[in-house]
Amino acid sequence: MCDTLVYFKNREHSYFAKNSDRDLQERQIIYLSQDPARELRNRPYELELEKYRQPFLRLKSIFCEYKHPYTAFISRPTWIWGAEMGVNQYGLAIGNEAIFSRERVPEDGLLGMDILRLALHNCQKAIEAVDFITRLIELHGQGGDGGFKSSLKYFNSFLVKDFTEAYIIETSAKKWAVRKVKSKAAISNKYSIENDYTSTNLKNTDINFRKEYENKIMSFFTKGAQRKDYVLAQLESQDLDLFSLIELLRSHNGQGTIKRGMKSVCMHPGLIIKSETTSSLIVDYLDDKFFIWFTGAPNPCVSLYKPFAFTLQNANQKYLQDLDTAIRFNHKWRVFSQKMIGNYNWFINNVKKERDEIEQEFILQIDKVIDNKNDKELSKLILELTNRAEEFRKVSVKTSPPGKIEDIMIG
């Protein structure tokens, strides 16, 4: 289960953010994809799951219909081609959510994550992505099984944003409804569009989209309503900045301790629910520029948000381009995250203060070069901050108490 939000602070400053909640121990890597066609041909995935065979064949059958000209910074599970979230070189950001309909989910439909990534590589603007996504769904359908270890069959909602506008898309089979965002919005694992859509392919435009298609039982168990309501309440109650947005993504819904289950924006596995926040991403839009902040690892409540920007000097950051290196990068930060979660009280007393200070330092240093518009200087700074983050990771892991770093259960 996941949570995605957009927030327009003013005409010049806005945010996109998502926490991706996936099966425990599913690996999700984050990197800069410049050749999606090569990735599809080589299929360099850690696992080839039978459940992905039919959706992958559907993806391959339509892939050559598009040129895929745009580079995208994506966060994706390693067993599929598609992405949970991402932003492309033009600042188009997209996140998707599983939503549960009363209609049957076909096994051979396109996965929502594949749809999302296709849009990132082929669209520049939010409205263009809306048209692209809804057309794909109408022509080719959606479906498949998006679960890693467990089965998870669903349709999709999408939150699509560029510099100036954002849209929510909600779907059921090949039907869709779109609502334009006014100033702030959040989506989770629950239908939210009722009669307030700005466009739809329904023949009867008097239909309440949520009431017509939502599986209320599944929506109840996902706790998407509670998480969405909490996020919206936070967006309404404060003048959000990057620091408070990070705290929101780390939130256990106002509680200082980690809780099991699906009610928290920062999700952790429980006795029954085996999901966790596997990756977290923020896009910070300022005037005509945007910067990315990402964990590249599970559990934002303990993880460090690291910076990235699209520049001509991105070749310096090898871990963001080579898939094997991206997998190793994820593993290192995953071990850090699991160590901190496994020794949570120790983290609070010995690591949290330094982590927060490092993030504040990173944000302030990035702010200083925003107006410079010097790609070389910006890329050099990001590389320096990346090295600083790596030093912090090494020391924190080395000095942490011994403990199990896999299948950690939070008490």
C-alpha cells in the first residue's frame, strides 16, 4: 500500500512526494534510466516471476509503438520493468496507488507500474500524461498481479504533476475519471473521485465513480482512508516546507513510536501485514528548477534523504545509472535501515540527531546553489553530499549494536 501527495505552496514553489509500500524484503532500486528500450530487451531483473509473464508480454507487444525519448529518475521493484514512482527530465512526476474495484482484474493487463513508466519516458506535461495513461488503459487494459510474495490484484489511481498543475486519475478496468488538483491533494488505496471529475470516459456522466466501482471491504482493510485523511489534514494545517514534508513522510500518524499495521504513512510490518515503506521520494519544484530527495531504502523514519538533480554532469554519479551498482547501493542502505529499525531506541538516542543535522546541511547547501544555474557546480556539490551520506552510513552501521538485519518485526 502507498501514499502520494502534491502541494502547491505558491505559484513558484510546489512539491510531489510518495511513500512506496511493498512486500517485506522486496528490493526497490532507484536510478536514472536513459535507455528504457535496452532495459526491456535485456530484462536485467533479479527474479523472473511467472505472475509477470502475461503483463510483460502485453508490455512488449505495445512497446515499439512509442519512442521513449525522455530520461527518467525512477524507483522500481527489481522483478518488473515498471516503476512505483519517478520524475523525468522535464519535471513530470507520477506516482500510482493500488485501488480495489468490484470488477474482475484480468491477468494479462498492463501493470500500473508499467503504465506509469511508459508515461514518464514519453510525456513532458501533466495533461499529456493524463491523455497518455487513459488512452493506454482504454486500448490495452490494466491488471496483472502486482504483489511480490503475496498476490495483489488491483486497478490503479495515479497522481500526475508538472511545474504548474496536477491531476488525479482513478480507474476501474478500462473506465477512468480525472480530477484536476486545485492546490493540494493526496491519494491512497481508496477511491476518492465521486461526481467531481473534470473528465471521464463514462457514458453516463452522472455516475458517482467511487460508489459505482469501489470494493468497500478491500478499501477498509487497506486503511487508505485513514492515511489519506491524515496526510490531507497535515497539508491543510501548516505552510508546508521541505523539512515538514520529510517529517510527514516519516510519520506514524503523530505517534512517536513505531506501530504495526497499515494506518501509518511510514508503514512497518506486523504479525499479519507483511508490508513496509520500501522507498520514499520527494520532488521539490522551485521556479523553473526541480530537485529530488530520495531514501533509496526502506523505512523513511530512520533513512537519510539524499539529493539528486538532472544535470549534464550526472555521469559522475555512477550508482544512479548502472543497474548492478544501483542494486548494491540499495543493499547498503537497506542494511543501514534494518540496523536502525532493529535497534530503534539506540537510533533515537545515538543517530537521529546527526541524521537530521546532515539533512538540514544538505538542504541548505542545495538552496545556496539554486540560483547559480551552474550544472557543473551543482553536480559537484551533489557528489560531495553523496560521499558525506556514505560516510554517515558506514559509521552508523559499524557502531550499531549487533542484531538480525532481515525479516525484522517491529514490536
